[in-house]
Amino acid sequence: MKIVMFGASGMVGQGALREALLDPAVESVVTVGRSPSAATDPKLRHVVHADFGDLSPIAAELADADACFYCMGVTSAGLTEAEYTPVTHDYALEAARVVGGTYVYVSGEGADADSKTMWARVKGRTENELLALDRPVFVVRPGFIQPLHGITSRTRIYRYLYSWSSWLFPLLRRVAPKYATTTELLGRAMVALAKGAPADRVLRSDEINRVAG
């Protein structure tokens, strides 16, 4: 199985990449980024590309994929909707246009196209457009994500939040399972979806954890 991945350097992407490389069913992983990645593995190949709004120049390198993981994301803090939309919506649709196979889009708890909250509205609209495509598409909506195996967020405030609240995770997992998962479980669930595991098309954290096994 060949997986193409966008956003492999982020917290969620690092988790998905780790689990994909560990799974014996995955023969190769192609990551797409604006700069070379420090990660190395015999299964792994990096494609450097600057314009995520037009993937046509690298389409041949992304061909024959069995799955596409879209893990790219930016914090909405301080951004207008026009600034937030390209990474969250436009690039995600372009990836779906160019890369075949099962498509897994990393959204977030609370995404809703009718929301008055900007980030939730943009993610919700993206979800709807992807789910309308005539192909296997899954949307994962994690809430609280506990980073494991040395994985950290690139966003300072998120790093602080995860560090401060990590002790709460076991309790949160018990009392609110729809809102808590880990980078390992999320990554394993994404790989399982690529392998054809039966699941809802929109997965909250409890379904993510179930699919991860």
C-alpha cells in the first residue's frame, strides 16, 4: 500500500507517519512539503513542492496512491477567514483532485458548515465538499489529542496546553470518550481506514479509538 501524506511535520502528521511506517501493509509513504524533512526510513520519500494550490507539476510522483492523508493545518488565531481558508479548504480539495485512493481529512471536534465560529465553518464546508466526492472519503474529528512517543506540536501555546493537561487525559478518556484520543491511536485509525476498516464516514474520538483497535 502506498500512502501520500500532507502535513507530516505537524503533531497529527507525525503520529500518522509513525504508524504508517510501522505497519507492514504499508510499502511506501510519500510526504509532500515546502522543505525537506529530517525523517528518514526505507519506506519514506519526500517530495518538495512550494505551491499546494497547484499539485499538477508533481502529480506523477503522487500517482498510484492507495490513500491520501491530509493532516495540514494552521491555528486560526489572528487569521481572517480569507487567510485561514487556503490551507484548511483549498489545498485539501487540490490534494483530493490529484491524489487517488482513500482520502482521510483531519478536521476537528465542532466542525460545522453552519457555525458562527470561523474555523469550524471553514472546516465544516471542507468536510461537506470532500464527502460529496465520488470516492472513499473519511473525516476524522479529534478533540483533545495526547501526543506520545516524543511528538510535539509546532504551536507554542498548544505545546504548553498539552504539557500542562497531560495528567488529565486518563480521566477525560473515561468520562468523555468522544473528546479524547492520542497521536498513536489517531495514526493507527487513519492507516486502518486506508486498509478498508469498516467505519462511519465522520469519526469522532471514540470511533477513532475503536477503529485503531
